[in-house]
Amino acid sequence: MQRDIEAFVKTSDPGAVLSLLATVTGPLVNVDDPPDDHYLHIYESGAIILMFSAMDDGFLSVWMNAASPWPSSPALARFLAAHLQCIVRCDPESDYPDVPWYSDVFLHIEGGVETLFSWE
């Protein structure tokens, strides 16, 4: 069973992330921007739900429900890092079985190089 996935993209251009994802998901339609949260944007494409949330440290959280075409957070992160040429982070999930679930260890992808680090 596939889980929801999330990656954190270091970018100042959320539009570039949205355009790239739409090349795989199909058109993403903005369905909700909660009035009390200017940092959260919700999109849909068929059964796919995508949420963008800007973070204070310059990262953009990219969350997708289990209907995502990517099987895991690392798969999504690798796709984003390769195509956007930027830093992307995510939960290492089962790609790194030695990392305990719910730890503060994240997968950091930059320039095609993957490293694990504590993101506190």
C-alpha cells in the first residue's frame, strides 16, 4: 500500500515546481487557499491532491496523497532535484532501512549526491 509522500524543495519559485509536477500529473487546478494561511496552497489533478506550504527557512513543502505517481518520498525528491537543479530533502523511508522511523534524520539531495543528516 502506497503512503502519502512529501519532499522539501529549496526554491524561491514555487511556480517552477508546480509546472514540473504538472508534466507528470496533468494539469493541477488550485482548489483551495485557506484564508487564514497565506503559505498553504492546495491543488488537484484527478485523484491526486497536492499541497504546497512555504517554510520559514526557504524550503517549500510539497505533499502529495497516495494517488501520487511517485511510489515514495525519495522518488519524488530525486525527480525534483534532478529537474530543478536545487536542494531537495525528504524522509529517507525504506530506501535507507537503517534510519529509524520518526527520527530527525532526513535525506538531502544536492547535485545528484545523497546524504543523510539531522534536520532539527
